[in-house]
Amino acid sequence: MPQPDAAPPADRTMCNRPTTSARWTFIRTESGSAAFLVAAAVAALVWANVAPGTYTDFWHTHLSVEVGDHGLSLDLREWVNSGLMTVFFLVIGLEVRREFDMGELRELNRVTLPFMAGLAGMVVPVLIFLAFNAGDSAASGWGVAMSTDTAFALGMLALLGKRFPRRLYTFVLTIAVVDDFVVLAVIAFVYSDRVTWLPLLVGAVLFAAIVALRSSGSRRGPLYALLGVAMWLAFEESGVDPVVVGLLIGLMTFAYPAPRSDLERATGLFRSFREQPTPELERQARQGIASAISPNERLLRIYHPWSSYLVVPLFALANTGIELDGNVLSSAVTSPLTVGVFLAFVVGKPLGVVGATALTTWWSKGRLRPPVGWASVAGGGAITGIGFTIAVLIATMAFDGTQLEEAKIGILAAVLGSVLVTALVALVTSRLPKQRRIRALLGTAPVIVDLTVPVDPDRDHIRGPYEAPVTVVEYGDFECPYCGRAEPVVRDLLADFGDIRYVWRHLPLTDVHPRAQLAAEAAEAAAEQDAFWPMHDRLLAHQDRLTPRDLVEHAAELGLDVDRFSRALNSRHGAGRVDEDTESADLSGVAGTPTFFVNGRRHRGAYDIESLSAAVRGARARATLDEDERDDEDDANAEDDANGEDDANGEDTEAGRAGGGA
């Protein structure tokens, strides 16, 4: 049976190996690159106004690539917009696929709401744009008003810091993913040149070959690269903008967590190489390590930094150079094109996102709810009004001359306007009373539970109050040095928060920690004498003393019945329990230690006291909201029952009167 225990605080130790999820790596890279994007845009404006002739001439310089009698000649701006931007859309496609395989979209019922919000966040701005430009030649550029710039949007949210919950990042990212997918289809079929079908058919055949290779499990990177380049050339020749190639390849790249079995196999291969460092074993070890990581994550780690810190800033440098003289600005202020673009983003985007979210929630009678509160939805809707990168890309396809300059001015002005509206939402929300502010930011939608096997008080080892609103589960290994470093952090957490129950589950990594399995069984042997937690603490404090003799000495020093402990250890009474924990870890996708879950949600990021405390505070706030929601429902049900009883009494009285009259 688990034993509640109030652990005394220990010296605070911060683990020096933060663990980061792929999604948060993506978000931080996008957020960090926003500064580079802004710097590139400012540099382009300065360059275009200080030396406008050199800016135009440079980006109109042609670069040709020829092989035999065949060649391709584009100016530098076209190489950036159609060539390098393919890498940007590859990253977007990879992130879309990861969201469907591992992220918020892996549950189909969670796709509907962000899809509707993303779709309305494009339709409403287009309608506003057309309202100002109907009947004018500028109306053909309606696609300019559709897009959300993921890098800018996440970057601005990062600048706002803790004013919005972290889950808003995922909500905005999901909307942006829907946005990018639809916008790219618009680019391919609306703003591409006249389509030539034979090269397009060749491109489709090449894509089918890539799909077939991917389905066969092939990991031949050079072959994929060769097919991808050929597919890009075919689409370029067909007249369909070749940036679509990046998105299609990204969408076909699977994402999955590293299976523990693959990690154990990689460990064995590396150990073989360590014992006999031959070229063949080195190659096998590298392949074994690479096979444990999904192709999606490997490609993201390779291309995402290049996309965020080089491709997108270079795109800004090539496309945002506008000569801002008095005549251009004065005409832009009164131009229906500029005003339409500005209002489409600043007003249309938040109106579409918030309106569609509210309508979907109402239509589903609350079954589909946003993952955050309505203040966060409003802030997220406002920040999606930043449509810089793809908006400028479509503007260069749809406009030229004065119209192009006016469109770019509207896009740049919308960036500032959207940031100001988002900051205003954050300011107003911060003025609300605490409970209303928490509800407005977090909402009441249920979160995705990552912990497959829920905590069972009759089985699990629990430290802290059984009925605590926040439960922290750790999968740990008594020989893992990082678990040892995390232990003082957990003790600080229990000391700082009095309403946490802490659960330890075993995950001995026997391929790297040969004594971990026996140590876990020793803890279970101690649990038979109601001493799990004293043994747990001692094992983590003496990770260099885990031999069978050491374990018996630990039992003696804890005052246990040594003979009983030894019999349990020798007969492996606890092996079945350890195996159950290990199986539950596999079901929850846990491959390493320590791994933490907070109220069933996997903790992403570092496991220092600050990160875990923030996760606990967020879980506690949400648990409080859930409790208030249940209380409100109970009150409503009680009122309905009372009304029903009154109605029944009234009906009985009327029936009695009728019977008496008879």
C-alpha cells in the first residue's frame, strides 16, 4: 500500500540536462527568429531608401544554372521566393505532420475547432479586403489578406511573456498550420502561371516515388534529395509555384517518439563499437542511433534553424524594400488597397478566429471548446493578424509597381496594429480579478491526457495528500544520475506546495544502468515492510551503492527485517510490479528518465524547480477551474431537481383536485 509522507525540504539542485519536446523547440526557434526577421525587414527599408537603385538592381540580377542543353534562369528575388522558400514550407509541412501524429491534432475531435477558426480567419479578412477593393484591379490580389506569419506571431507572443498561457502557443500554431496549408493551395492554383500538364504529371510521378520510398522505410537521404530537386524542377516548369513541393514532402514525413526498444538496440550497437571500434560497427552504431529518431524530427533539426534564421530573413530582405517618400505614404493612407489589407489583418483576423471559435463552441453545445480561455482566444486571434512572410510573397505575385508598394505598406502597418491589439487584450485581461483572469486565460476545456495508466491510490506509491488537486508522476531509475539530481527538486516542490501528491513509477534502463532493475526490486521488497519511501530516498542518495550486498546494508540501516527483505529480494517478489510500471511507461511513450507527468499531462521542458513549479501552478489553476465548473453544474442540477420536484408536486395537487371533483 502507498504511504503518505511529508518529505522535508532538501538543498535545491537544478538538473543540468533540460529535456525539451520537439514542439517547444519549434516554438522557441520560431520566436527567436522573429528578431532576425525584423532586422532584415528594417535593413531592406533602409537599403531601399538610401540607395534605391542598387536595391532594385541587385535583386533583379539573374542567376542561371545550366546542365548541358538544359538550364534555369531566375533573378535573385525569384530564387529566394520560389527556391529557398521551399525550405520554409518543408518545415511547415513537417510541423503539420507532427501535430497530427503526436500533437494537439492527434485526437480528431480536436481538429474541428482550430480548422474552423483558421478557415474563418482567412475568409473574413478576404471579405473585408474585397469590400474595399471590389470592382478594382486590386481585387485580384485578395490572397494577400489570408496568411498568418508563424515566426512573427510566436515571436510577439514570446515578447508578451507570461501574460498568456503556454497552451495559446499551440492554439496559434495549429491555426497557422491550417492557414499555411490553405494559403499554399491558393498560391499553387490561383497565383501560379498557366499550368503545363506534362511537367506537372512528371512531378506527380516523382512525388509518388517519394511516397513509395517512405512507405518502404527507406532512409536514403541523398535519394530523397535528388527526387525532391527533380520534383521542384518539374513543378517550376509546369507553372505551379514549386514551393508546394516542400509542403508535400513535409506532410509525408512521419513523426513518432523514440521507442525504448530502438534506444536499447542503439545502446547495444554503440557498446559493440566501443569494444571493437571498426568502421563497420561505427556505421551500424550511427544507423542505429538515427533509426531511433523519427525522420520528421531529424529533418526539423536540420532545416528548421536554416529556415528561421536564414531563409525567412533573406526573404524579408529581398521583398520589403519600399521607398517611403511623402507621395507614397500619402497615397497609401487613402488607398483602398492599403486600407483593405490593414483592416483585413487587424480587424478581420481576430473577428474570424474568435467568431468561428464561439460559433463552433455554441453549435457543439460545449463539446468542442477552445483549449484556452476566451481572453487567450482573443489575444491569439489578434496575433494571427501578423501576416508578413506569405502575405508579401503573394503580393509580389499579384501586384507590381505602385500597387505592390501600397500592399506592402498595408502589410507592415498591420504587423504593428496586430501587436498593439494583442497587447491591449493582455492589458485588459490583467486588470480582471484573479479568478476571472485565470478563467479568461485558461478556459475549462479538458486537456489531452498523456499518462495512459492513471494513478491508482490502492497500487501506486504516493507521497503527499491523497486528495491533492495536483498529481506529479515521475518515471525514474535509481541508478540514473539525472534522477538523483532531480530528487532534491522534487523535495523542494513538495515543500513549496502543500497540495501535491507525488507518485514514483519504476523505469529501470537496464541497457545503460545494469543495477537499476535490482534496485527497483529492492524498493518493492522494502514496500512489503511499509518502507518504500525511506528506501527510495536512500537509493537515490547512494546511487554508487546498489550491489546486492549494499541493498541488504541499506535495509539493515533502515531498521527493516533483513531476513524478510533478503528473501523478497532473492525471490524477486517485486519484479512483476516493476514490469507493470515499465509497461505503463511504454504505453505513455516514455523512453528516458526522469520523465514527469503533471495531472496526466507530460511535462515538456526542463525539470528544475522553476519549470516544475510553473507546471504545478498551471495545473492547480486549471484544477480549481474544473472544480468550480463541477460545483456550478451540481448547483444547476440541484436547482433543476428542485424545480422538477415542485412541478411534480403541482401535478399531484392538480390530479388530486381532479379526482376530488369527480
